[in-house]
Amino acid sequence: MNKAVRDSGLPEGVIEMQRGENDPVVVIDVQKAVATRASGIAITTFDLRDGVIHLEARIDTVRVAN
């Protein structure tokens, strides 16, 4: 599964599939994902509840990556 993630073009380490106790677990490094697109954004809270992502971030001077 991790090969499929690599083949998708996502940067290494942003998404990782792991074996869970009963089901696979998807680990997402949200900060790393954001940093691949822009600097100056720090994710302070990330929560997934009932299929809805709740995210808080500290925004400084944002510079978009090329």
C-alpha cells in the first residue's frame, strides 16, 4: 500500500499505511503536507469527528512553494 502512496506523487512521509490491530491505519502528517505547498502555516489542532475535519492553524507570513 505504501508503494501506491509513493506512486501517487505525494512527498515521502506525508501519508503512511500501517497495520492496525484489526484494520489498516492511515497516518497523515498534515503539517508536512501543508509545508509542501506553503511556509508560514503551523497546524495547531487537527481532529476528525464524524467524518468532518476540524483544523486550527497559526498563520504567519505565508510563502507559497514553487
